[in-house]
Amino acid sequence: MMNEQIVNEQRMLNLRKQLPQVLKNLNKQLGLPEDSGLLGIIMNTAEGLWETLDHCNNYQRNIETGHVRNKTSHKVLVPNNSGWVKVKTTEGNWTQVKLSR
């Protein structure tokens, strides 16, 4: 059991070393700047500062990037070609919110 734990810890250390290069490659494939923090924010919901949207209590906006996510599932919403995402207001109506930085 102790040897298995040591092997697992070594695997985690190796993955942590490889992660920056993996994120850099993914950013390149997605057409994002190499140093973009967007993938980190999507993959690690603790990163970044999120504020609740006015009149849309189920959604949060990232203060740094302007991206919007579902407050419960932490799924980042994908904007349309014009940069808008569709969210449900506290009153139950659908509205669109512009992504902004």
C-alpha cells in the first residue's frame, strides 16, 4: 500500500510538471494567446474572482476575464459570435449578457 501511494504521488508530480506545456499547446490549438489564463479558469474554478450577476443570481462573472458561469455547476457559458451569453434572470425570464473585461 505504501509503495502504491509513493508511485501515485510521483505520477502527480510528473503531471504537474507537464501541465504548463499542455495548457500552452491547448491555447495554441484553440487560437488563444499562449499565456491565456482562460483554460486555467475553466479547469480550476477556484482560480480568479467571481461576482454574482445583478438580477441573475444563478450566474457569476469572472472579474478578470469577463466570462460568465453557472453558479451551481461552474460551467463557463460559451458566447455567441457577438460575445453575448443567454442567462435566466431571478424572475425566470431569459436575457442576454455581454461578455466584458
